[in-house]
Amino acid sequence: MSARADMASWGPYSAGRAHVFRAYGQLISGNDAGLFVVLAGADCTDAAREALVKSAQALGYGADGVTFVSVAGQALPADALYEVVEGLDPIALVCAGEEAARLFSQAYRLQAAPHATQRVQGREVRLLPQIAQNMETPQGKQLVWHALKSLPRLDA
């Protein structure tokens, strides 16, 4: 039985998550119960995804602890993105790519600063609008890691 089929055993998160997977499951990949969620725009490259997975693992979320939500091509309007994020209720949220950062800012009606340590509605959020370009240089990779390493550790 898949994790999605067994959502009743997830405890208090089951109702919100079940709704999100029913309504938006085609946009979600990775760990169904991940507490580390990445909103991935079209500019979130394979190299960026790999770096995000490795970062989540280093922070104690596990090798398969990332839930990816595709926001490529405005697949979600801002109000739907808000519903998805609140339904998944992650501990850590990363907006990977310009599209994801813009849509998140619209959904939460805020002017969020890229790479800055931010807390939005009780969760840690990092906006990485230039993640694809950052993955091309050692300095860019360090900038991304600096932003990510300040997210809450799950193993602490």
C-alpha cells in the first residue's frame, strides 16, 4: 500500500494532506510526508534539485525527505499555492527559482528577500530565485548552502 493510500495513518496531518494530494497530487513528487518542501519553478534544474536533496539530507530530513511541488508555467494560481503549502504544513519551505519565489510572494502577500532567513506563518522559508545560475559557480553554490543551512535541523 502506498503512503498516499494510507493517509489515515498519518495522524493530525492526514486531512490537510489528503485534500492536497486529491486536488494537486499531479504536481507533487518525492516524499509524500516530507517536512522539507520545495516549490520548484521551471528554472529549478536537475542540479538544483540534487543540491536541495543533499542539503535536506545534511539537515537531518533523510535521503528521501524532500517533497517537490511543481509550480512551473503557473500550474497553480497563488490562492491554490497557499492551500497546498498550508495543507502540507512543512517545517522548512524552499522556493527554488524565480517563478516559485514570485508565486510564493503573491500567495502570502509579502515582499520576501532572496536568501534571507525568514519565518512566514510559523515556518522557515528560503527564497532562492537564482538557484539555476547559482549552481554554475562555486560562489553561487556557497550562497545557496549558506541560506539552506540556517533552516531548522530535523535531527537536532
